[in-house]
Amino acid sequence: MARILGIDPGSRLTGFGLIDARPGGARYVESGIIRVDPGPLDARLACIFGGVRELIAEFQPTAVAIENVFMHRNAASALKLGQARGAAIVAAAVAGVSVAEYTPAEIKLSVVGNGRASKAQIEFMVGRLLGLAVLPRADAADALAGALCHAHHMATAAATAGRAGA
């Protein structure tokens, strides 16, 4: 079994979602939002780093899955997103947890079956795949989708390795 922490980075709201992945499916563990107070960017990045570090200490994930930067229309927003990602990645690296990065399209394709899926479709499928009675809010759903994407990639890699060894 692998415990995967999905991260949906943002400089104001950073979503997180934890699942336990095992052969045949995944089980929901926890999800939520790291809320970052407005203020200087360095303080916001420190908040993201500290929040991810606390999640790793509490839940002991074996892997972190995080969304790759995609180009925004606004270059300044893309830079801030990249810095938020960096704070989360460094928190995982300092804790010795491996990090897998996926594009938004890879995550959507893995969870919904459509690389251009809407936020509502992602929320619905995350709820369906994890058997949730209440759908998580968008940032947490995106983080759970990242964790599910990594679980699918791990399962595919294990199946491929098993066939190669047979």
C-alpha cells in the first residue's frame, strides 16, 4: 500500500488530498486547504512550506503528487504558482518523500478520461472513485485527483513490470 499526498499549489489556497492506494483501488484518508494569509510572498511561501511539512509529519505519505505549472495568460501569476509549487516540493524533499509531477491534462485524463475536463467533472469523479458522500471543494478535489493520477501511474508501472518479468 502507498499513501499518496496530492498537492494543488496556489499562493493563496493550496489544496491537499491524501489517499491510500492499494491493488484494486484507493481509499480516502483526508483532504483540505492550506489557507495562506495575504501578505508578502516570502511569508506566504513559508506558510505553504510549513503546512506541507506538517501534513507529511502527521500522515507519513510515501509519495507526493503535484501539478506541473501550466502557462497562465499572466506571467506574474505563473511565477507565483511556480514558487508555491517550489515551497511544497522542498517540504517533501526535506522530509525525504519522493515527488511526482503531472500536467493538468494528465491528471484530468487519468481521473475523468478527458484531458480537458471541467472542475465539476473532476469533483464528481473524485467523489465517485473514492466513495465520498460529500464532494470536496475544488482545490482539495484537484489535489485528490493528483493523488489518484499518481496511484494509477504506479499501478500501471507495477502491471507493466509484472508482465515484463513473466
